Amino acid sequence: MKLVEFREYKVRTEAEMVVDILRHNGIESMLQSDDLAGLNPSLGFVNGYQIMVKEDQLEEAKKLINT
């Protein structure tokens, strides 16, 4: 199944909380970032933190998080 970008955040902890909410509600999701696994947070401010979900669960994720 194809993964698509659900939403982007500038703060890692905020993105991680959304991923946790999605997973808790049965939506497969993952956090994608270029901040060296949290070792260099300043890179996250530049590139952001993308939440990826399965394409067929995108609408369900939007309803859950109200986007």
C-alpha cells in the first residue's frame, strides 16, 4: 500500500503525539524527518516532520485530526 503525506509539523513532539493518536485509532502511520533521528532538531525546523499514512486511510485520518 502506498504511503502519502498526511500533515507536516515543525515540532517533533507535536508530530509524535499525532502519530500516537492515529495509531491508537487503528490508522497505520509513521513519522518521516531529516533531523538525524532527533539528534539534530534544528534540521527539523528547516525540513519539518511529515506524518505519512496509508493512502486508503487518509480520509479517516483527516476526520480524526480535523484537517
